[in-house]
Amino acid sequence: MKIVFLDPNHRLSIDTFQLLRRLRIEETVVRSPIETNKLIIIANGTPDNEVAAILLHTLNGEHTVALAFPKYKRTAIAKYIHSYINQDYNNIIVILDQEQDKLQNIYNYFKEQMLLEIKNITVNNRTAEIKAQWYNKQATIKIIVNGIDNPRFTNTP
């Protein structure tokens, strides 16, 4: 897949492009504005941006996906998902870290805080798929939560 940065001047956009250049796969980035309905929101930062960029390059297909690094991090992005739908993105992936939160609490927060009419939610451990509507626009939002459940590697008992 090709990448177009929503904000090419953002620090993480620049870092991601520099990584792709070092790996000699900078052709993954589309420099001119291009219309796409696919968006990945990196709600934490590095290294999530790097992993997403490398995965998108590996999925070297004909589609282009926009990559966003929002001002509002982690679950706070839930209140702003509608603004991306308003920009005609209807396939949205949100990537965030679990940190100390329980998975169900993260999904509940998104459900409660998104300013969308939710049609359906399907939860499968570290992912959730939400079918929603913002006025007359339909969207699918996929939430991917990075983390591990093994107490040996976390601060939770």
C-alpha cells in the first residue's frame, strides 16, 4: 500500500519518511495529494508509526492509505473520530497502546465518547470493529490495541 501523510510536516511524518528512506523503500510515500477513503490513526507515536509504515510497504498493493498523527493521543482521539469521517474517510484504523487500561475499558470509552451513531460493535480480544454513522456518512472504525496480557510483563497483578 502507498502512504500519504495527512500532515507531511508533522515530526512523526518526517521520522517515518526518514525511516523508509534508510530502508530504501521511500517510494511507499505518495508526495502529491491523493484521494483515499482509508485512514490509519497512530494514537501513540513511535514505534507504532514505524511498524505501520513497514507493514503498509509489505502489503505493496494498489491502494493508498492516509496516515495521521493526531494532537489527541490514546483514547482521547475517540471524541474526534467524527472529524475524519467528515473528511470522507470511511475505513479507519486506530492504533493505540494498552498501557495500564483493561481492554474492555478502552472499547467502552470509545463507544461512549465517539460522537457517532453506533450500529454494531464486534470485539475480538485486541481488536474491535465498530460500524457507525456520522449524519449520512457510514464508516467502519477498527481499534487495534498494542499490549500483552501476561502479568510477568506488566505492572498489573
